[in-house]
Amino acid sequence: MLKVSQRTEYALRAMVELALRYGSGRVPAREIADAQGIPLRFLEQQLAVLHKAGLVESFRGAGGGCRLAREPSTIRVSEIVDVMEGPFFPMYCLEPEDHTCFQDGRCGLQELWVDVHSAVRDVFERTTVSALAMRHRRMTPDNPVWSPEDLLRPAGAN
Amino acid sequence: MLKVSQRTEYALRAMVELALRYGSGRVPAREIADAQGIPLRFLEQQLAVLHKAGLVESFRGAGGGCRLAREPSTIRVSEIVDVMEGPFFPMYCLEPEDHTCFQDGRCGLQELWVDVHSAVRDVFERTTVSALAMRHRRMTPDNPVWSPEDLLRPAGAN
DNA sequence: GAGGAATCCTACCATTGCAGTATAATTTCT
DNA sequence: AGAAATTATACTGCAATGGTAGGATTCCTC
């Protein structure tokens, strides 16, 4: 039904949370889960995906956690969506190795699906994580998502 | 995974087929299925949906079949998609009666989903069935999807 | 070096939607 | 009567989604 999966929503929220705290040390999954209302164990799995894709760095053990691998303004939403959902094809016939369509691409509908693809891709590519974070700040100005003492963690933490 | 269902693809192909034959009588589901490579029994169900929605007219019994209810150029793809897929929300939080999002719309991500929604909707609304039919004709100029004798059916058929 | 905090790995499960098949009833023309 | 067509409804197999669960591993601190 043309839905984006909840996993991707969670991943994006996690990235926003990490962007809001960018430069202030390692953030354990627990805190992200609390701040963004995401089931912890589930979030861990998605963070692992983001880590394997090189979008976040992670550190094990006590004092561990995650942080963005790059500056928020250089991370596009499209990268996250690609990693979480795999390549995006609104219809089967667009998949390179799919030939279930008996006309095999030689039909007038494919152009429509290409248009849909481009339109969506455009939105994802022109939106960065920092943009999302700024929007988030604007929406909840009086309600910082992390408590001030978190900013006072040991200096060597990051 | 942001996929459009096969049902919708079939429905669109059926509409294109009916558009190609617009004005030339009633087209039985069987012929549409053959021409477009769609499982007949499955197609019948989708045609029934299109009929209930008022997009096609249908006639039972021998000599029956379907025809477009309106001129192809006045039927937008968005109408068909709406009928087949129901209202389109790329993320749950956009659904009017959904409040599973703990921030309930007061989050920076919603704008992203609204953008996606608009972008896709735009494509669907600016494309008409006649446009799809013309593209189809252009793609298969040497290969008419219906045989000439079908055009010679009894004049009173429509 | 023990213990706790954290990530990582893998398996499992329940629900849902999708694609398609099956059966049969009903209408209509010939 | 019989064939051709739509209509209605139920069922099935499959895959994806949204989690949960258990434990292994790594790392810091005391």
C-alpha cells in the first residue's frame, strides 16, 4: 500500500536524535529508545544495520554507545532509506532482474512508475538529517529530548 | 517497501486496454486478460472494484463486458489508485485517526512524509488514462493489442 | 578479575497483506 | 436450453513486517 516501514521511521528518528547530540559523546541505544519512544531491542537491530552501512559509529561495553559517522548536514535521508529498505522500486517491472512483466518494460506504464520513483527519490535526496533535526527542534523547543546532565559526561568519552 | 500492489498495475492496464478500445463496444474481461497478460479470475475481481467505484460500466451475460464510464482523458490515475489501494499514507502518523506516534504529529519527521505524499500524489493526479494509452500505443505500434475482427462486432453492442 | 553496561548475533513468532485459485450464483443473449 | 459473461464469497500459500527472546561478546570500573 505504498507504505514506508516502521523500521525506517525508527532509524530516521534515531539519526535525528544522534544529530541533536552530535559532538556530545556516545549515546547508548537505551537513551535513544527512551527519548524517541522506540522499543529498545528492536532499535538495537536497526542501529546495527545503520552501523554496518557506515552511517553510525558504535562502541561496545560500558561507556559505549553510538554517534553519527559524519556531520548531520552531509547525511541525506535517501542514504538511510536505502539502507533500511533496500533499493526502492514502486513496481516490480522496474527491478533490473525482474521479467515477470510479459511485456518486459515495453509497456506504457513503466514511465509512470519511473515518475513515481523519481518524485520520491527527489524528496529523500534533498532532505538531510540536519534538516530533520532542525525541524524537530522547532517542533519541540520547550522540551529538549535529553537532560542537561548528559552533556556533562567525561570529556574523553568521544 | 513503498511498493504499489500488483492489483493496481492490473487495474491500470485494464483501464488502458479499455481506453484503447473506447467507443468500440463492450470488452469482456477475457479479452483484457489475454491482451494484457493478466490472470482472468483475478482481473474480474479488480474490474468489479472499478465498476463499484463508477470508473467502468459493465454488462452481464452473453455479449456483455466492460467499457470506460467516462472519456479516457478525464480519468486520472489518482482515481484508480485511490480506488484500488485506499487512501495513501506513506507513514502511519499521517493517518487521521492514528495516534500510535507518541509525539502525535508534533515531530519533525511528519513534514518529510507529507512531502513524499505530495510528490507521489502529484504524479498520479497529473497523469490521465488517455496519456497512459498513448504511451502504450507508442511503445507497441506494430503490435495492436486487439485483433482487427474485434472492431467488427455488431454495431448495437455499445 | 568480577560485574555491569553496552553492542552484536541469531532465532523465533504472531499478524497482516498480497496474489491468486476455487466454487458457485446470477444475468443475458441467442 | 445453453453458452457467455459478470458477481459474490471463501479459501490458500507466501512473504514481509514488527516485534520478542536468549545469549554471546566487548569494554570500562572497581
